[in-house]
Amino acid sequence: MRRIKVGVVGVGHLGQAHARILGALPEAELVGVVDTNNARAEEVAARHRVRVFDHHLDLARHVDAVCVVTPTVFHHPVASDLLRRGLAVLAEKPLALNLTEAEELVTVAERHGALLQVGHIERFNPAYEEPRARPINPKFVEVERHGTFTGRSTDIGAVLDLMIHDLDLLLDLLREPVVDVQALGMTVFGKHEDMANARLRFAGGCVAHLTASRVSPRPKRKMRIWAPEGYAGIDFCDKRLTLVQPSAEVRARGLNARAVAPEARQELQEQVFKRHLQMRELNCAGSNDQLTNELREFLHCAGVGATPRVSGAAGRDAIALAERVVTALRAHSWTNNANGPIGPDDLPPPAGWLFEPPMDDTLGRAAA
Ligand code: NAD
């Protein structure tokens, strides 16, 4: 087996995990790391006994493939330098800050015959892979992606940071254009939206309703799919899948609940998820984690020249849709009035306090 010489640019929260996994995979030879925070680079390099390079172009001379795990604002300049040298690049999600940059990266990769993969890691979540491989034609999808506030990725908003995962999954599941986008979003801390909600309508009639928040007390990542074939409930955190399908009898004749005598209704209720709707609960957690599987695919594609599951074009398409969501939420009026507050930063003034501020919030107590 040819070992792919690989490096990691940006070894912060996620990049250090790339380095750890690549350092242990037999098909990879982790050559070195780059980070503008030199102490960080030295620490991660020492852990894996690899070199520190001062700049990604120094690293480029020693490797076949590179993971770009810098903040999103640097994906375009770093990845385009590497792609121009013909190196295989795994750029973390989102591929770039905007559609123009994403299109440029796809073009540069094509022009130089270089592999460009994007780190949409949920495609490798086994709780998603399972229903993806089954005959399901979604007609309504509801998604909740709630994260805790980490202070990272503040160069982008919740749409590009979190919702982009689900936009990519929906494009992958449905493989058809989005014909209508409605959205709203709210800024809590920063200059970008910290929560966002979108309603998308696909050309084939499917409607998707997505909420993303990065200021939640607990993480929650769920997708619920309703289809003629049944229902699939995906829990991305726990890697659990719930599948429900109508029995053959219900598919053929439905269920005439009105014909059931009042005294038999309790039994009917007990039989719903036994006889009439068949349910399977699957624990999909496997032995390998998603990042390992994503990196293995990257190394494989870099080695044999195959097309990855999440190509540069897929990363670009997710950004194109994310931009439509951001455009819609920036145009959202909170008062149905073009002269009133519009968009995530411009909320109507708060009407009061939902509860009495705690003792240490002296400013809040004075205002209350
Ligand atoms: P982070 O801030 O923890 O780490 C980024 C690192 O990059 C820092 O150590 C920083 O010093 C370094 N850096 C900055 N500019 C650089 C440059 N030009 N060259 C080299 N190093 C540079 O951020 P993070 O949370 O690890 O996120 C990194 C990227 O990964 C972001 O694009 C983020 O959206 C993405 N991400 C993806 C997922 C996922 O689920 N796939 C999860 C988390 C983060």
C-alpha cells in the first residue's frame, strides 16, 4: 500500500484531531503541521513526532495531500495555493467564505487536476448513511442543529457554520434544485446571526424546515424525514436512527379508526407501533468515527484519483444555497414594514425582562 504523505494546516480544535488520526492511519505518513500560532504548532508536532513548517508553501514541497483546517476566512488563500501546486486538498467546511471564493477553488482544482474534498463530516455519520442507502423519497424534512457557544468560527454566522451541514445533506438526499427560500435569523452576541431558521421548497415538492443555533445550552442535532415510504428520525449526536413504515395492510387499506368501537380504542392505541406502523430503532455507532472515515476516503481518493463523496462542487453548491438563506434572513422584516427593523442585527427593542436579572447583573437590575 502506498502511504500518502500528508500535512495539516491549522491545528486548533479540529485540526489537532486531523493530525492525531492521520498520525495513526497506516495509509498515511503525517509529515508535518503548520499553524500561525507557533506554540500550538510545536505542541501538536511534538505529540506526533513530525515537523513544524513555517508556512503552508514550505509544507507543500514535502507532501502529496493537505488538510486545511484554518478558520474559514483562510480556506481560499491557503487551499488555492496548494491546489495550484497540484496537491490533494481536504478543506474543512464551509469550503469558503462565499460563492465567488468557492467557485474559484473548484476552478483552480479542475485546472490543475487536483483533488478537492470538503469536510462535510455528517455525510459520514452512520446514522445518515443508513437511511441514505434506503429507498426513501423525502417530502417533508425537519432539522434541528443546536450547538453550544464556543467562541470559535465567529468569522462566519450560524448558517455557514452549522446550517451548512444540513443544506449539504438535503442537496445530497434530494438531488434537485431549491425553488423557494424563506429565512430569518437573530444575532445574540456578534456581527453575524447566531440562530437561523429557514424553510426551503425543492423543485419536486419537498419542503424542509431547518433551525440552527450556536447559543444553546446543550448540543442537539436531529433530522426527521417524512416520506411515502415512512419516517426516518436521525440523531446525529447519539448516532441513532428510528425508522417507521406503514404495514402492508395500512399501505393497502389505511386504518379506519372510526370503525373501531370505543372499548377497543385502548387496544388500537397499543397496537399502533406494533401492528399498524412497524418501527426499528438502530444504534449505528460503529467502531470508526466519522472523521476517521472521512480522512480515509480522502487518502484513498488522493492515492487512486477517485472522486470523493463530498467534492469541491458539492461544497460550492452548499455555499450557494447558504448564501440564498443569508440573503433571505438579511431581508426579513420583524414588523412587516420596510421602514421597521430588518435582518439579524436589527431586532425590535426588547419589551422588558423575561425574569428578574440575577444579583451580579447590576446593570440589568438597575434597568429592570
Ligand atoms: P480553531 O480556531 O480552533 O483552529 C484554527 C487554527 O488555525 C488555529 O490554531 C489558528 O492559529 C490556525 N490558523 C489561522 N490562520 C492560519 C493560517 N493562515 N495558516 C495556518 N494556521 C492558521 O478553529 P476550529 O474550530 O478548529 O475550526 C477550523 C475550521 O474547521 C473552520 O473552518 C471550521 O468551520 C471547521 N470546523 C468544521 C467542523 C465539522 O464538523 N466539520 C467542526 C469544527 C470546525
